[in-house]
Amino acid sequence: MPFTPIRRRTAPIGLARFLPTVVVALVVGVVVAGAVPAARAAEWFHPGDEALAGWSVERSPDRPQEVTLRPRHAPAGPLRRVMVVYPRQSDAYDVAMATMLAVFSRKGQDQGHHLVVTAVNFGNDDARGRAVLQRAADEGFSLILAMGSESTAWLWEHYRGGAIPVVTVCAKDPVLLGQSPGYDRGSGTNFAFTSLNVPIDVQMAYLTTLKPALKRIVVIEDPQNVSALETQVKPLQAYAQARGLQATTLSLTDADSAPEVERRMRETVAEMTRSDPSLEASVFWVTGSTSIFRRMAAINAHAGRVPVLSAVPDLVKAGEDSAALSIGIRFESNAHLAALYALDVLSGRSEAGRLAVGVISPPDIAVNFRRLRASGTSLPLALFEAAGTLFDYESRLVRSTGVSAGRITGAR
């Protein structure tokens, strides 16, 4: 491998909800009066009733981009304030927030940390972002969590070297994006980075285990998602070129109509067939873009015998809009690690700028047997054993975070 990243291991991947955690409150901007039911907290903020069960959820009708969570049973005394900066709504961010709340609730409580956490959706708006940073400074916030690659990029540009430490969550590889000098060292700034990416040589080693005769990879990407292009598309293309593989891209955006997606998928499969008539040596590879996730049902419907694989384990799920197999880092795994980094910084055990890039290893592998069968792809025993998440031939969850959840039904 070209490098050996430092890997901060969480407890068993995916078990974050069972670990000791911290008491938190999500506040945005100002403290608002009047608690409202969790389900009505905000259109962009819904980590789930289970995650919010221990919190009093507050919001102001005139501040729809702000949410406050306060621990229902916090002890008397001062609460430290943490701000979570969102760029927009995303299901991935809901998963990450639910995980961090669990970690903060139990592990933070064990460590004596009782937090008020401010969740703010700045909508990728510069003026709103500057106002959020000013408020964080004025009101004495102790830590900022940058939710997603867009928030991370904005804060890196506008708040690098700031007084408040920043920990990233659900963000892509900071080394490939030029934000960190290396995997085995800190940023030297007020930022502590975690990464959603798996080193490309590790990822491709698993992929060639699935497809030993692999010759052709069509990367499905959104050209507007810069972080995915830099951390997933370009590294894969460079890897393929160095090893004599053919890697091309299929660009899709939210603006593409359903008929347009169908036409381009059919044309791509037809072109792949000309060089690989059996399609045994070809795969589709879906990158980490929300706009692509929304197209999964259509992608699967027109992929034919080409397996649809992904760098995003959360994209493997029940139903026809699932990837067949994914090799990457689950949002939950990354968020658990980010929460531990946050607690280390808050406790004074670590300085943000000294923490090495948080990379989960080994990667999370998820498999949907129903979708694999649709492409006629067999799963090698090594990948079956390594997979933490499995859906059977009826698309039912039978293994979750490495623990059996049921009996695998046979293929029909």
C-alpha cells in the first residue's frame, strides 16, 4: 500500500448505540422557549424518536434552521455547549446525529461531560455561516462539529485557525482534499479530521476478490459533488490506469429526467457489452452523492447483468433501491469515531490539531443477496465472512453490524 494510515478503532463497528455516552443538548443560535414534540423539530433534522428519547427538543417558529436538544435528566451545574453545523438535510446526517447523541449520552456522562449541543443548518450560505461562527464565539461554545463535506470545506476556508476546535463528521478524505498533510499526523490547526473514505487500494482489493477477472468499471457520479470527485472518482481512475483496467464515468444529476436516466443507463450497458459480451468482467460503482442515491431504483432497473456496487455501505438496504455490495465506511461508524474525538478534545486529553486523521479499519462491507442474484454474481466466502451487514434473497436483514439477525433464506 502507498501509505499506512493511523486508524482510531471504535469499539466494534456499529455498536455505538450500546456504548457508554454523553448528555447533550442541541441548540441553534439562541435558546428558545417552549418544547415541541421531537417529530416536529425541523424538516431537516430528524435523527429518530429513539435517538431523541432522552432529550427535550426545542425550536423557535421564526428560526426553522435551528434546533435545541437538552438532556432531560442533566445534573445541576454548568453545561458545555457544542455546535453541529449542517449544510442541508440528508438522511446520512440523521444517522450520524443519532449515533453521536448515543455516544454523548453514555460515554460523556461516564466522563462527567454534560453538553448542550447546537444544531444549525446554515444552508451553504456565507452570510448565515458567518453569523453562526460569530454566535459560537459570542456565546462561548466549546466545540464545533462540521457535519458533512460541504460544512467541512466551508469551515476550513472561513475558520481554519479559529479559537474553537472543530471535529469533522460524515466528511470525505481530508488528505485527498488538501485539508490535512497526512493520515498519520494532525492538521496543525484547530481541526481534527475523520474520514468516510477507505484507501483505494484496500477498496479495490475487496472488489477484485468479488470480480477476479475485472476489466471495466463504470463510475456513476454527480459532477457537481466535488468532494466525491476528488476522493472517490479520481483515485479509482488513477488506480485503474496503473493496472490496465478501464474506468469511465456516467454522470447523473438531480436535473436529469427519469427517461434520460433510463436512456443513458441502457446506452452504457450496451457499450459495456461490446467489449465484455458476458458482462462478467464489468461493474457499476456508485459514489457517495445524495443525488445518485435517489436514482438507485432506476439504476438497478436498467443495469441488466452488471452488478451495481458502491463505496457507501449505507446504500445496501432492503428493497430494489439497494446496491448489491458496498465497501466503505458506514455513517454510523464514522460518527461514532467523530464523537469520541469530540470527547477527547472536550476533556483536554487531546488537542484537535494533534489528532491523526480518523480512519476506520477494516472497512464496513454490506451485501444484498437479492441484488447480487439479479446480476448473476456469486459472493466469495471471504467476503461473506467479512460482511457486517447482510440482506438475504428476500431482501430481509439477516446480519447487522456483524451480529446474526435471522436465518438466510435460500435462493428461489
